[in-house]
Amino acid sequence: MAEIDRLSALMARFALRVDVVPVEEANLFVIDGPEGRHLFLRPRSLGLPEGALGQVAFQAHVDFGGAEAPLASALPDELRHPVGHDEELAAVIALMRAEVSAGRCGGASVLARLSEVLIVRLLRARLEKGDVPRGMLGGLADPRLARAIVAMHDRPGESWSNDDLAAEAGMSRSRFIARFRDAVGTSPQAYLRHWRLALAQQDVARGDRIDAVARRYGYGSPEALTHMFRRETGQAPITLRHGTA
């Protein structure tokens, strides 16, 4: 079975924003500790990890697209990743430190892009090892389930049935549903609904028409999209556009 790209569609739709900030406002750190250099990420809290005072080589704040964005909600509270003998990762970190020290024109943009590289490499390493929590990343870490999840990520407007998704995974329908629930913690159709709604929220917030968003993600009608919004968020989609959500 050919290797698939498990992260590109996710990262493209929910792009990271990375800002270099003071230590107390950061959630991404490069730490030089007693056990060597490692990356430390805490998606939903700020400040130094315990015992890391004086060991921080670099810090930044990563915004994953909001607290309810799929990637932010899928990550565990803390992630650590040793740099070790990873020469490429060490080179990225060296470039980041050089940018901080030099203070050159465009340095903030360079640092943001390099920080995104760190996040992608961190996620890639975890997926390859299978060292991820139950949820979206748990599903992406499973090579067969990942094919179905990536299909949903890439083509959310299609009328995906469980039979269709099982075929993408190369599994029987019953085995696929059971394995999906075990790895992700929900049914394939519930996951698809959540993904579609996250995309719809993003598109409505940026000003897209409700009817266009409804067609784009297979809701059938603007009324169906509005009903889903109200059921899941307690609000009408138009409140996102007005900034009142």
C-alpha cells in the first residue's frame, strides 16, 4: 500500500501562526536539558515546562487556528521530541537561533516559517512511531484508517458513506467502523460531520456566503447548515461573520 500524505490537507486548511514571544507567553520551546536538546510543545497552556528555567534556547507561541481547530483539539497536553542525532532538525534550530541573534530584516517571517517546520517534523515523527493519543492523530497513525481520513480531509463535500470510506481504507465495512472507533474515539460519520463543520465555520467567518458553504460541504441547503451550526454550537452561522461567536 503506497504511502500517503497525512498532514498536508490538514495543515493547508488550518495554517499555523507562529510568533516569537517572551518565555511566559510561549508554548513551543527548544530546550537544552541534562538529557540533551529536545522540542517541547504544550498546545493549550503557556509558560516554561517544570525544571526548564535557564535551559531555553528558543521559544515561540503557536496558534493552531483557534482552540477548537481540529489539530489543536487532537494534540495531547504536552509533546516532547528529542533532537538527538537528527541533523536536519538541528540545522533548522541553528537557523532559528541565528535569526534571533542577528535581528535582520524579515527575521520574524523567517522564524515563523522555520517554527512551522519544527511542528510538522514533530507531528510526522509521532505519526511514524504511532506515539499519539486517541483521536484524529490516532486515526492518522493507522496506515489504513489514514487513507479514509485523508480522503475526508481532501474531499469533504463528497457524499461519503461508510462503505465508501471502508473501500478507501481497503477494509470490510464492519472492521473499518470498529477500528475507526477504537483509534479515533468516534464513528466515521461523526468525524466527517465534525470536519465539515470546522471547515464551514472557517469559511463563514471569512465572509463566504452561507449557501455557497452549504453546497461546498454537502449540506444540501443553507437551512441544513444553519441547523447543524445551531445544534453543535448553539448559534447561527452568521454570528461568526459578525464576530459575536
